Amino acid sequence: MAKRQQRRPRQKPALELKITGRDIGPGRIPIRDLVVICAQTQSAVDRQAEAIEGKRTLRPGPTTEKVRQECTLELVAVRKGSALLAFEHAKPQPTLPVVQALGFDAVTRVTEAIAALAERDDAEVDPGVLDSLNKMGELLNNGIDGVEWIVPSRGGRKLRAKLTKEVHRRVAARLKPPVEKAYSGDGFLEMADFNPAEHKCRIHPPLGAPVTCTFDASLADEIYRVLRQPVHVEGKATINAETQRIENVNITRVKPLDPLTINAGNFFRGWTFEQLVHTQAVMPVRDLKALGGVWPPDDDIDAAIAEIYQHRD
């Protein structure tokens, strides 16, 4: 007699998707739409998990084994309420509120990303997640009005966010192809990763945020020699067409710099007031009382001012 497979105890869904639209009935959804929604939901969660793990998400090839193990979703129900799709993780996740498993974390962050995009155009969202949401959003022009992501409570309130036509418009606008430009700049080479799969490093310029860089294996020895030193690098920068931020610099040339000469070429550059404040870490005075006692009490301030005028040319 065949041994009956033990059923896994029913758990609270990790994610629910509420689908609305003219082609959607109570507990009913066309298969062609269901396939796209399930595929892009899994894709968005996988890519978010890859981003959490520090991986590039817009790259060819399968996801990592850890992401497949921790983040694979299973469709367990199609319920009424338009069409309500309920998903559970294929691998049981920790139930303690203090433990944030990768699967739960990825689902939550994708939902938060959709909520952020509903509020503003410049929300920080991983490019791979944007790509998956864009493909799901293409259904909104084909009989579907919205896809609401619902993350059930884990000790707090439910998290809800709706992918609408307006959100899809913002997603699509963010996916403009990046611009490539020649790059030349100075900075401190803070760190480097010599992983054979992808050589990466990070350079912190005198002004602005650190720049993520990649380099070929042929430059590995040179990069290693100037690690944690001021350097001048040249290469090709990939610039986000929407935010105008440098996403990556592919280094083709690197050379060490004298610490005293770093950024010397910018001496006569017309810095803005805000840039100078940022560079010199000058903070505004919030309370004029902080200036009290600065002038020596025994000196006559009027006499000092008069002396200054007297010695002017």
C-alpha cells in the first residue's frame, strides 16, 4: 500500500494578489493573464532577493541556488473578491517576528517599492524589479485595471500596494536605456573584489557619492597595487537616463596620485555654494547663543574695526 504523503500544515499566505478588471470574474482569471502575473511576480521577488544579496539583477542566466530555495512561491488558491491569488513559499519560512527570512524580506520590499512608486517618480527601486513590474504592468492595457499586492501581517498591519496604470507609467519611464559617456576622475580606491566572475571596486571622489566600478582581469594587478590609495581613473561611465546618476564606470586606465594633488585640477572650478558646504562639512548655526563668548572680553571691538579700516589700501 502506497504511503500517503504527509501534508504540510496550512500557513498564512506569504503574498496575495488582488486582480481587478473587466476580464476578471469572482474567483476567475484568464490563463494567459494568470501565467504572466505568476511569472512576473516570481521574477520580481527573485530579483529583489538578488539585490538584497548584492547581486546584479539585470543579467542573463538563472537565479542563485539560495534564491531558488528561499524565495520560490507556490500558488495555493484563487479566491473570490475579483480574483484573489494566494501564494505561499515552497520552503517554510521562520515564523518568529524577529527573524526576517530572505523570502519574506523580498516579498515585503517589492510591495514597498510599488507603494513608493505610487507616491513619487524618483523612488529607489532595483532595475531588475522595475523590469519585472513593467512586464506585469503591460497587462493593464488588456482587460485588467490593477494588481494589488497584499502582504499579510506578521505582528503589525497588512502591507498593501497597487500596481496601476499610473504606477506602470512611472516604471516604464525609469527603464529608459542608460547613456554611456567617457569618464575621467580622481578619488580614493576604497575597496576591490577580485571575484573571477566579475571584478569590481569602489572609488570615493572628493565630492559626491562613491562610484561603483568594474574592470577587466588584465587590470587586477594594477588595481591591487593602488588599493586604499588616491588614484586617477579613466574609462566609460554608464549613466541612468532618468536620474543622471553614474551607475557604473568600466575602468580602462588607473594610476596612483600624490595625496596632496588629488583634485588639484578643480582649484579654479566654479563650485556652487552648496558644493563648498558639502565639501568642507560646514554646518549652519542654529542658535546664535553658540557664538556667545567668541570675542575676547578685554578687547574693544570698535577699536578693532577702526584698525581694520585704517590698514586698508
